[in-house]
Amino acid sequence: MKSILDFKVKVLQKDGSKNSLLDSVAVEEPLEIRLSVAGFTLRVATTMRTPGNDEELALGFLWSEGVIRETESIQSVKRSTDPRLEVSENVIICLLYTSDAADERSNVDLAGRR
């Protein structure tokens, strides 16, 4: 998915004349962030972004919202492969270990208690 596209735009000059030219514009598309734990998946948020570094954006969002407190709780981060989705590259799924598995890996459960 490209983050910059060339579009033909109409330009109105100061003298009132019109012409057209190619202009590079940043693409903005939605990114749906999903969280998956113990076989359950839920939509956490949808944000607008310029495509690129989507996995990092999703993890940063989940970290800033306090959903992820320890990197050891993250099992994987991947794009959706759901064939029912119209644009699956706009959906990121963060798979977390269950509380028990996170405790075993880092002595911290998903709520951040020690």
C-alpha cells in the first residue's frame, strides 16, 4: 500500500486561468486495531493514518492506552487475513498471551499487577 500517490489536480491561477498538473499527496486511510486474547478478538480502535509502520503504530497505541504494559505479553502482531474483509491490510491484530501465560513469562498479568 502506497503512502504517497500522484493525482491530477485543477489549478486556478491568480490571473483566473485554469490548468491541471500532477501533484503528490499523502494517502490517509483508516487502521482498525484489534486485540486477541484467549481466542477472543475485539476491536479496540480505528484511527486514521498514512499507511506504513502499521504494526508499530498499533503497538504504540495499545501501550499509550495502558492495554500493554510489558512486551512479554505480546505473542504476535500481524495484519488480518480474513477474506471477508474488503481491505484486510487496514486491520492489525495484536495477539496477547493469556494472563496465566503472561504471568509465567514475566511475572506480570495483563492488568499490570505483580
